[in-house]
Amino acid sequence: MQRKGSAIWQGDLKTGKGTVSTDSGVLSQTQYSFSTRFENGRGTNPEELIAAAHAGCFTMALSAQLGNAGLVPEKLETAATVTFDKVEAGWTVTNILLDVKGKVPKADRAAWEKATQEAKKGCPISRLLNTTITMQAKLEG
């Protein structure tokens, strides 16, 4: 299975503009720019998209872990906060905080803790942060 996203950028870093899209069409030429990434401009940015992806992935993984324990959540809510700091090597995602709340009938504290830890460790987006990155690069004339 493969999922695709794409980006187009025009111009220099500070005054240029770009768009991001997904093959599903959920994002279709959604604006991003220097101001949406480093200031409070209108549009999205890669870090916000990673936060949403991580929150969604983790929440599904948590539902699966609870199901493995014979528990069915009534409601799970996750907010992911990506911290983006300038360090010696340059701008870097330095932390992701997963703030999760759940209403899970019949769950005790031990079952909840086990499920959340397993979901954090096993969610594909959590594992993405340690992935191999390959590339194909072509300069058009």
C-alpha cells in the first residue's frame, strides 16, 4: 500500500508560496508559506500536518490495543503538539506531545496505561520518525 502527497513551491523562501495536495483530494492545493510555517499566517505547514497524522494514527492504534484487551472505547481524543525549535543543526522537530483522553467502559488504570504505551510505541507514524528515507532527484532544464 502506498499513499501520496505532493507539494509545489514557487519563489524564494521568505516571499515564495506553495501548495500541498493529497491523492485523496482531502488536501487540494492547500496553501503553505514561510509565514504559515514560522509566523501565524493563514494556511498549513508540514509540522501541523505531522501533528494531525500522528494524532490520527495514535488514536487508531490505541483503539486497536484496547480491542486486543477486550475493551471498546466509547470515545478517544488525542491532540498532538509538535515542537519545532531552532537548534545548532537548524530547524528541528524536537518533541511531539500526545495528549490523550479516553472514555473506556470497564478499563482500569493498568489496562489504560498498557494500551497507551503500546499504541505510542506501535503506531506507524511514531515509528516513521526512525524510518529510512530514499530519494529520486531530477533537475529539469
